[in-house]
Amino acid sequence: MAMRMLIDGAAADQVPALDRGLAYGDGLFESIRLVGAVAPLWSRHMRRLSESCERLRIPVPDAAQLWRETLDVPRGMPHSVVRITVTRGVGERGYALPAAPRPMRVIAAFAPPQVADSAYAQGVRVRVCDIRLAEQPLLAGMKHLNRLEQVLARAEWSDPAIAEGVLCDSHGRVISATMANLFAVVDGVLLTPALDRCGVAGVARAEVLAACPQTQVGELTLDALLGASEVFLSSSVRGIVPVRSLDRQDYAVGEMTRQLQQHWRDLGFLMEQGG
Amino acid sequence: MAMRMLIDGAAADQVPALDRGLAYGDGLFESIRLVGAVAPLWSRHMRRLSESCERLRIPVPDAAQLWRETLDVPRGMPHSVVRITVTRGVGERGYALPAAPRPMRVIAAFAPPQVADSAYAQGVRVRVCDIRLAEQPLLAGMKHLNRLEQVLARAEWSDPAIAEGVLCDSHGRVISATMANLFAVVDGVLLTPALDRCGVAGVARAEVLAACPQTQVGELTLDALLGASEVFLSSSVRGIVPVRSLDRQDYAVGEMTRQLQQHWRDLGFLMEQGG
């Protein structure tokens, strides 16, 4: 549960029932990992948020104001995840954009999810989901509020030993996990799926791509993934998490994964402590 | 704006900021046209809502309670549209279904949209939208809260002379309008698109199918639509609205459309009065 929230800058825990974020999922969010008062990936979060607002024609929120509120909400928490939700606000009835939109922002701080040290050291078990992501280029890449596919995907399993699910598109191409992006080393080359037709272009993924500019962004088949020498997940909340198995296929934790975990530590994240 | 709202049975106009309806669009809605205290399509709304709840594994709300609240909220309004929103409620963080979901219901009454008498008599102008609906069989047919495609579609035009937009899927097949279903008479046969891969299976559409059991439900190409002898839209809020033009193609208002408008009057709707 959230420790404390700011809604349009005021302490509150409720939003207007007629907000378009609830009515239509008409908005965006960012989940930002903080270490004390530091958010190492902040500028990447703000870049994605502003680009997505422009794509959806939602007025871009003021980043300096968001930063003040993001620092304010988790005060006293040594580690936190701050979720920023930006919606198009209350509108007239119907899908048409309001002539004078008044976006709403919700800033909420949470304790980070519990991730066992063994997950970072030895990796997590992952399954392939049955659901296929629909292809919608006009929404691809954004962390928008239309997330029923992820809800249905995560509802496919309840075994707590399975940490994540791999999502493929309707052509069987690997896209991501349900709440993380996915990387694989295939024939010595670091690969991650292109996300121009579906999927969320994660902020941690962008950090990996910047740190490893030789990464190939393209098509990743399930067969190629099963034959990879190392596989890991990237998440702004959880960092770099090795995959130890995908269904019946096992993987070793590889050198690239270890290097990127070290890169995450160098950024200021403490992956083995506090989640 | 809503005249009055009930949230989980209590007069209120705000919802918890951590509700999954806002976080993920994790819920459903129904827009129900009332004539005084009568909702002619009520049982169809309840059937769709309960079937969709079962598909999304949201506990099915009590229909008798919904009916009491639906009657209560628009008290004193001779004509109204009541929107029932049902979400999975507040949950732990993350996509996983809460172990003990506590669904939330919002009942809000609105004045019906203004529809000119001429729209029912002579028809409305419609355009073909550029956006292509993504195909997701696991979500198709439901009136869920993930409606960004409709928001983007409706944002494609601002000309008030255009009443609606036709949505096609990625294969170019006609699916629906942005807020209505679509029927066409082609070679003397009443056709409406199949909605097993995308689109919302409207309650008014179900009423048309019951009234005209000879209707063919299947594939409708844009070419076939442009060559139709009559085209109309069905909506639980607006009723049966003839299409007078689709881009540069004109249509006459046909006999089938008139018969279904009469059927709507027989159900108790007064399409030419009060919207």
C-alpha cells in the first residue's frame, strides 16, 4: 500500500470518479526506483513520459514540479518506488478530447517489492505466457494505463516459484516479460526485441541500450530465446534480474548479465539490499 | 457532467487513487439509456456485464443491487444515461490478481447526448479512421476500460459535421464505429462484423441481432461497406442512427433502418425526443 500520496500537489488518496484515467485508461504512468533522495534513472523516466504525453496529446507535466513531489512523497523511506500517474483529467462524456484538458497527476510512494538476493545471484524462473500481445503501433512503447493484457498474462500462473512470464506477439515473436523488458545473448550478441508494434519500452531497457550500444534491437524468436547463452530481465524497479530457466530450458548467469548488474550498482542502485 | 453518483452504494464523487480501474484499466462499464425509470435493454446490459466479469475473473456484481442504484441515481431526470463502472478494486501493487478482490462500482447519471432529429431522419456523416484496431481475442467483445484506441480514433477529426468514424482492423476489415456498432445491407442482406478478434459487442447490436435473426455476422470489407445500399449505427445510448455518407460515398436511408428505428420506438425509446 502507498505510504502517502499527492494528487495535483495536495495530500489526498482519492481521485475524481469521472477522470478519464478511470473511464478509458486515458493516461500514462512511471514507476521510479529511489535510493533515499536519488532516482538514478529520473531523466529517462521524464523523457519517456513527455514523449508519450506528446503522442497522446496530453499536456506535458512540469518535470521540476514532478521531481519536488517525487522527493516529498517517500520522505523518510530509505528505499522506495514512486509511481507517477498522469491522466487527461476529467472531461466531458465521450471519447473526444476535451477542448481544455486539465491533466491530473498522482504521486504515490510504495515500499520496493521484495526480491530475494538469490534472484539477483542465481536468477529467476520464467514461463512463456499463452496470451499473445496485440499489435498497435500507435500505442506501442508507451507505459499507458491500458494494461489488461498484462493483467490477463499475470493471471495465467499462481506458482510463487515462477517470477515472470514471457509475452509474445501474435506472430510468435518474443516481446518482453509482463513487467520487465527482456534481453538475450544469442551467438555472443546481445539482443532485445523491437517494440514498435507492441510492448512497453522500459526505462531500464533504455539504460541497457545506452550502456551497451552494440545491442541489436530486432526480432527475437522463441526458438532463439530458448537457445540463448544468457537471458536477463531489465526493470526500473527491480534492476537486472538473470533468468535461470524458461519453462524446461535452463540458463547459466552470464558475463553480460553480471556486467550490467555492476553497471546498476555503479548507477547507485543496491540490488542486493532492500530488494 | 454527472448529476449524481453512487460509489459502492454511497453518494460520492471520488474513488480510491489506488483502484486498479485507474492503475490498469482493470474493469468494465455499461452505458444504459433510461426513459424515466425504464431501461429497455437492461437485461442485455447485465448479461454482457456478467459474462465479461467472468472472462476477466472479476466477481459478478449483484444485478438487483445495480438496478436499485441505477434507478436511484437519475431520479427526476425524464431521460438519462447511466454509466455503471465495475473495477477489480484496490489491490496490492503489480498486475497479479488480488487474492481477495473487492470490486468497486460507480453509478453515474448523465443527460443524454444531444442528437438532432435530422440525424435520425436523414442520417449522419461518417469518416473512415486511420487507426487500425489491434486484434486481441481475449479482450474482444467486452466493454472494458482499456479504451485508448477509441480515444485516438476520435481525436482524428474535429469537424462537428462528422458524427462518427469507422474502425477497421489491421487486415482492413470493418469492425465498428468508435462508439457504436455498424450494420450494412449488402445485396439485400443485413450484415454486421464479427467481433471475436476486436471491437465491442454492443447491447444495441445484440438487440438488432435478436430482432433480425437473418443477419449475417461475419467479415465486412470496406469495399463491401462502400457498396452497401443502406448503412446504420446501433448504440444503446443513441439507438438506430442512419449513415448518410461515408467519406465521399452517399447512402439513402433504407427500409431496414426504418424498421429497426420503429423497433426501437416499440421498445420504449423515443429517439426523436430528448435526444
